[in-house]
Amino acid sequence: MCQYAQVIVDVPTRQTNQPYTYKIPAAYQGEIKPGMRVIVPFGKGGRKIQGFVVGLIGPEELIYEEHLLKTLIQPLDFTPVLNQEALQLADWLAETTFAFKISCLQVMLPNVMRASYHKTIRLLDQDVPVEIKALFQKQNEIPYDDVTDAKLLRQLVKLRQANKVEIVYHVKDRAQKKMVTAIQKQVTNEEIVSLKTQIPKNAVKQAQLLDFLASVSQTTILQSEAQVQSGLTAADFKTGAKKGWLKQIKVEKYRDPYADTEFKTTIPKSLTPSQTTAVQSVTQAMLQQQAETYLLQGVTGSGKTEVYLQIIAEALAQKKTALMLVPEISLTPQMVQRVRSRFGQQVAVLHSGLSDGEKYDEWRRVEEKQAQVVVGARSAVFAPLENLGVIIMDEEHESSYKQDEMPRYHARDVAIWRSQYHGCPVVLGSATPALETRARAQKDVYHWLQMPDRINGQAMPPVKLVDMREALKEAPAPDISQELLTAIKQRLAKKEQVVLMLNRRGYSSFMLCRECGFVLKCPNCDISLTLHMDTHSMKCHYCGHEEAIPQTCPQCQSRKIKYYGTGTQKVQEELAKLLLTARVLRMDVDTTRRKGAHEKILQQFGNHEADILLGTQMIAKGLDFPDVTLVGVLNADTALGLANYRASETTFQLLTQVSGRAGRADKKGEVIVQTYNPEHYAIQWAQAHDYESFYRKEMQVRHLLGYPPYYFTIKITVSGNDQLSASKKIHEIYRELQTVLSKDALMLGPTPQQIMRINNRYYFQLVIKYKFEKNLEQYLKNLLVKSQTDEKAGIKLVIDRNPLNFI
């Protein structure tokens, strides 16, 4: 039966969630499948663009006359790159996040498989039809686009199924499969005996090569391994190839991001009663294929990771797969170490710290079922695992689980959708759950599992508050109180380690002229520039603008310039002056830009190559170093100063998490928190390690002010190249919403964003708070589609469901 393809096209200026219908050429009838990428003509000029096939229909389902349809040009894949689950998930994502479906489809694939690429077909076996050999013309690899004949394409599809050809995706020549030289023995052992009598006696290397070839049992061996085993050089093997003793070929080698990391095998640990209850509850749901969501609330150091590992082990025992999410790549190294040490090569890793090639290879390991466990950050929630047994989300409260560009999904929501698709449990783990998660557990929407005690039986470390309003008068440095300095010295004298957190990178926050009051700002954004001493420059943390440090005031030419505020670089300098022999490692965005920097810093600290780990909030979570006995928070008030309804929650979570880094083994720990707001309830309850009291207080505040979890929220942001057009558009939307919303809904704004200008664009926002609005969803979907017309005039619209902040 004749089929037609339903295709979602990738056209930035004319995106739609409705597929276009294309005729499938006779040559491809039966070959095109949903989930494949295809090339199709689009628009009046018929330009070639990429699209995703999301469905197939027959003649009886056509709503247009056939002669009006354009014809699909060719497939980009031999087999679908997105399975049926991924296609359904894309539909749900587009619906719930107010996104275009093309973005939802693309977010599930590694960068190497997105639009900017070219492809080749590689010959893997010489046992192919004559016309295919002629096509390759003695080459091993040819461009995919060179194959235009439908008959040849059908043959190549069959050859790929027989593993005789493969398709290779390239992104600007950076992300192709890694090919290395291998050797194949071309002589028998009997021939080797004869050859050894024919070579000159002084040809020692040739004799050594022949001896090595005689010892080789496998058909193909990597030349790098052969060189190590034989002690010969690449030139020796090249000589052997010239003599016909061996053949040098290119073979693929997976890029393993942890190839140089040693993983010592670990065995399951004995569990405490609360750990046992957690494991049994989740594994029971797994056995019964129940899509239950569990909140695993355990204090820091209570052994949540071991619970995760034993649940994963049970999934593997049931011949199922497992997905484990961590909030950011700074947490990945230690978690990967633990999961790989337990499950070895069954584990694939997916996060932004990998190269495009490594991500592509790890994704293919999952897609080809070579890996059964995936560990990764936010986007790993889309890993193409089949037969999922469990999804685990560690530190579920973390804001980095929310994507800040289209599609604006929260990984928690995607995890729960996938659990319902697969009929498997989801475990949300945290010492400080998000208020929404904790509230759902209280209402029995989620199953609530609690682990209130530390695994080592130690009490939570005592937390001392230092009131910097008084301490600053006698402080040895602007950012370090005498009390904290004394505690640091005591710990270092015992050869113990210290973690210090300051949630601000850079050297100083801003430059001020004391003569005229001038503050050096970014020319593109409404924000002051930050001093960075490592690059001797002033930087904007929003658009990346960078300029030289001024020696005189740009406005009045005065030399009375002072730098206010603080940053990790500045604190590192202060520590060097106060503790002459202490070894300090700094961990922030600036020191972890290079690939592998996170792992290197944490490994150095774990190996006692440093005494103090100083960093931003990336050091607050998940890290487990037995000799860390002191944690110092240099300024607990950073988040409290933000105009954000989650400010108290964020502060409490951060202080609780970083406090949990102290005293995790046998040595007792302590925490010193420097603050200018010691009376604030978030800081008081964090000092007491009392999540439940904080939860009750914060829920009262949220209820009083009408914020989540008592209301749903939508944030609409409009930006433009000029202030007037952006302001005009947001007010237009406001007037329309007044006719759409009921009297029960609340609107905050329209108002400029806290930083109105970023990268020379002006931002305005409007926040809707509601419980149920029957007309709102459809209005917002129509608004999204209409917004594409405004984009031609430079006006951009963003709709964010349940944003994590309103600033």
C-alpha cells in the first residue's frame, strides 16, 4: 500500500507542531519509518531541509489532493534514531512546555546527530555485490550524499543490517567515530618458520616481528597494543606491511571518557534498617512493574548512594536497565566512580563535560544495548534505554534539573513520564527536598521513605554562626573571621582537610570611583563588571564581555578606584597571606572550564595534594572526603539578597548540603557559617539541621503570599532590540490575558526584569499565578505560534511553566 510521511520540519522562522505530509518515492516505499530523519523540500523554492518522520499514513487519510504534495527527497538514516517512546515523549514535551516539537525531538539526540553535520558510508566487509564495490571505487568511505540511486540505497540498507557497511555522522570533522590502526596477520605459522630462514641475521627487528606474529592468536589486534606487547615501533609494523606479512587496517575504537581512570571493584555493603526498607520498597515496585514515585529523604551521610546501587543491582538482576541522574557535572566524577566500581563496563556516562565524540560513542553504547546503566546530568533523562527498571534522581531539589531554553523541561517531570511509560519506579533522593516534592509526599502522591541517621552513627556536625556585623571589627581579612581562621589552623595542624564555600566567583564584585561614584558596567548589559585577577580583566558574567582593568576612572580620571565585594579568587589570595604553608585548591566556573578539570581537582583533594578546597556552590553537594572535618561558609546571605520567592529555600538547602560535607567518616566534623543575618529562619533551621521545621515555616510563608506549591505559575518573557517595542508587546499580552483569565488568577507585572538589558536586548516579564484556568493553555499555545511573526521584528517570546525564579 502506498504510504505518505508525516514530517516535522526544522525551519527556525516557521516552526509548527503540526507535521507536513510528503509523498514517499516508490524507491523508498516500505523503507521509511517513524523516528528517521529525512531530507525534504520546503517552501516555494523547494530548499532542502532536515525533518523527522513522526508518522506514516495511507491514501485514505490524506486531507490534501496527492498532486499538491511535495516528494520526500531521501532518508538520512538506515534505521530510526528515535524510537516510539521518544516520539510520544516529544509530543508530551511540546504540549506541556510550550515548545516547538522540532526542539523536543532534537533535545533527545547527541549534538553530533543534530542538524549541523555531514555523513559518510563506510565499507566494513569486501564481501559485497559488484555494484557496491564499484560505488566505493577502492575507497573505504564515501559521502552519503553521493548515493542517489534508490536501488543502491536499498542494497546498502540490507548490507547495514548484515554489518557490512555503516553510517558515520560527522560534525565539522570533530565528532566522527574514532578510527585507529589495527593489524591482521597475513602469513601462517608454517610460513613464518620459512621466512625466518630467509631474512638477514642482523635483521633483529624483523625476526622479532615474525616471532610476535607467530604468537598472535586473534584475527585482528590494535597496533598500539601490538607495539606494547612486542616492544616494536610503528615503523617496524609498517615494514612488515610492505613485506606482506601483515595488513594495516582502520578499526573503530570507542572513546571511553574514563579510559585512564582506575575503578576498583566494590561489593554491596550491609544495610541499616532504614536503608533496607528503602531498597525493599522500591524493588517490590520494580518486580510488580508499578510506576510509583518515591521520595527518599535522608540526611547527608545517611547512605543514599548505597541504596541507589543496590536498587540498580536488583534492576540488572531482573534483566532491566537503570537510569541515574545527578544535578551537575561537578557531582558526576565521584558518582561515576562509585557506579562504575560496582557495575563496570555496563555503565555509560552522559553529561556536558564530555566531548561531542565521547557523548556520541556513549549514546551509541546505550542505543546498541552495550550499556545497561546510564549516569548523567539533566539531558541524560532522554537516554535511549529500553526496558527501564528504575529511574533515580539524586539531589532532586537542585535547580540545574530545569532546562532554561526551549524545551524548558524539568528532568523530574520527564523521569516520571518515562516511569509511567515503562511501568517502573522513580526514586527522588535528597536531604533537603524541594517544597513541592515534600508536599506531595505528605499528601501520599509520592511514597515517603526516610533515613534520619548517618550511616556511621555520628551525629550531624555542630554548626556555629558567626555574626559578621560584629566579627568584621576584628577580622584578620575582610572575608574571614578570626573564629574561622583559628578553626582552620586547628584542623590543618591535625592534618585534616577543610572545605570553604563562597557562592561568588571572580575577585571583586564591582569597581567604584570614590571621587565621582562611577561604577564600571557592561556596555551590553545592565550589570557591573567583575574583576578577575587570573586574566587581569573585567568580565561580564552574563554576555561574556571582557575589558582591561582601568587604572583611572573612565568618567573623571581620578585614581581613587576601589574594588568592593568579594570572590573566590580574592579569598584564595587572602588565605595565601594568612596561611603561608596551606595548599589551597579553587573550584569554580573559571577553574573548571577545561575538560576533565572537575575530576582533576577532586582527585587532587582526595589524594591530599591540598589542605583546603575553596569553591562556589558546586562543592556543596555530593562530595565525600573522609578527612574533611571543617566546613566554612564565608557568606551565607548571598541567595537571601535575591528578589526570589525561593531565596529562603535555596539558602537552607545550600547550607544544609555544604554542612553535610563535614565529619562523614570516623572523625567528628564542625561547620562555621559567617552571616550578616543570623536571625533569619532559613539560617537558624539550617544550623539546627531541622528540615521539617523549616518546611513548615516556609509553607506558611508560601501560603500567605500565594506561591508554589499552592499555585501553579507561568512566566512570560518578552525581549526586543529596543525597549519600547518589548514593553509594548508585553503590555499587549497583559491586556489579552485580562480577557482570558478568571478573577481567581493573579498577574504580577508587566515589569522589566531585574536586569533589564542583557547583551543589548531589553527584557520584560509577566507572571501568572493560578489554580485552574480552562482557557489559559490554548491561549498560550496560540501565542507561541503567533510569536514567530514578531520575531521578524526582533521581538522574542518565552513561555516558562513553573519557573524556578521570577528574576
